[in-house]
Amino acid sequence: PEEVRTWAERGRALGCVEALMCLGDKPELTFPSYRALLSRWGHASTADYLARACAIALDAGLLPHTNAGLLTREELARLRPLNVSMGLMLESVSGRLRGRGQVHQWAPDKEPRLRLAMLEDAGALRIPFTTGLLLGIGETSAERIDTLLAIRAAHRRHGHVQEVIVQSFRAKPTIGRSDAPEPGITDLARMLALARLLLDDDVSVQAPPNLSAPGELATLIAAGLNDWGGISPLTPDYVNPEAPWPHVAQLAETCRTAGYELRRRLPIYPAFAARSNFLAPELRAAVGAAGDAYRPHAPQEIVP
């Protein structure tokens, strides 16, 4: 907890507005030493400790956004008053990828039915939500489209999806698919364009800028991207530490050259912050203060 506060305070001093709480699915179910640590800290579960970490980040002046894998409806409800938005990558709705020899064979938390259920629960609880699909894990073109359509259907039922991330698989030496081919820029741009065409206009489309070469970013904008996601001046991308964040000034110049202006944004979109049922009353003052702090630059989205 002391480290959470230290990092949150350092981030706030550097001008950060968001605290991303990114972690795996319920590690206490697998690691006895971690269960013992939670117990020493007075917590029965990671969700309990996560709530404490979010409260610390709020107290330090940051707005939490949690991506903690599969959460129950009760856990989502508990975390809602402590998070301005939350997220879960759907990755793919293909149950085939859970089959023998497929990428998710040994990953029960990747079961599409469970991830879709959490997407629905988040909508029913009016939680501004980020989700997305992962390219290059063995899925077919039709399965990619099915994933986008499933996200669109959930959003049309609940109106809660802020943005959809279209992300390419990256091979790493420590994983089973270390020699698997990675999707190229043409494949990524094609899926961004399809996402922009298939999703409703009020849903933003994002691709992480550090996972493409600097010379490829203009192609992503041309394909329909309108959000780069979070870019940290303090920490690496812990999921892809080998891929450094771009310098914001360089990214802004890329946007200008393409005819757009780079603006910073809060982890809750203005349209959601303005709707009382999508922002817990406990968070309204914090969001207002953060918005006031960045109003000279704002409402990181790109706009004509």
C-alpha cells in the first residue's frame, strides 16, 4: 500500500490523471504465498486489496481505472464507487480457441461466455467500460467480426462501452507462442477500419501506439483510430515493457500532419461524466477537479 501511494503521488506530480490498476485474474487462487500476504494485510481477496489501492490513488489525486481480469458482479459493484471506468479485453468470442492445442486451452478465465457475462454485468451496473479484441492468436477473420458484433450488441443494450481496443499479439521468448507470426500493419489497419464501420459512432477505437512503429501511426489514424489510450511519463508498459511509449510531442506532430489535434482526456469520457447514472456520486467531485486541471488542454483523443 505504501508503494501504491508513492507511485500515485509521483504520477500526480508529473501531471498524470489516471491510475491504471492492471492485474491478472484472482492470483490468490494459484499462489499460496500471495494468499498469505493478503491475509497479513487484512484482506480476504485481491478485490478487497484492489478497493484499498483505488482509494489510495483517489486520495493522491488520481482517477482509478481497473482492469483486473474476470470480476463477479458483486466485485464490480464494490469497485464502482472507486473507479471512474473499468475494462476487460474480450479478446475473442471464439470458443474454438479454448480447444486442445489452441492458445487458450489452459486459460479457463479466457472462456468467452464468462468474459461476455462480465461485459453485460458492467453494462447493467452502468460502468463506463473499455474492451477490445486481440489479433493474431489463431482467430479467423469471421471470428474477429463476431467479436466486434458481440461488443456492439452489448453496447446497444447498455450504452456503456467507451472505447474498443484493437491490439496485435506480440511474440515473447517466455511464452508458448514465442515463434508465432505477429499481425502486420495492414492487418491491424484493416481491423481498425472494420471496427470503425461496425461499431456505433459514440464508441471510440483505440490501438496502443507503442506496439506499432512510429512511421505506421499515421496509417492507424487513416484507418479510423481516434484514441491512443494512456501514455505514461512515469512507468513502462508493464504488459509490453520492451515497447517504449512514444513521446507525446512526437505523437502530437503525427496527428497534426494527419490533420488532427491531439488532446488529453480523462479516463471517463466527457459524455459519460455528464450522465449521472454512469458516474458514482462519490467520484463526481474528483472528476470535476481533474477536468478543471486539464481544461486548458482538453476535454488522449484525436479530433478534427
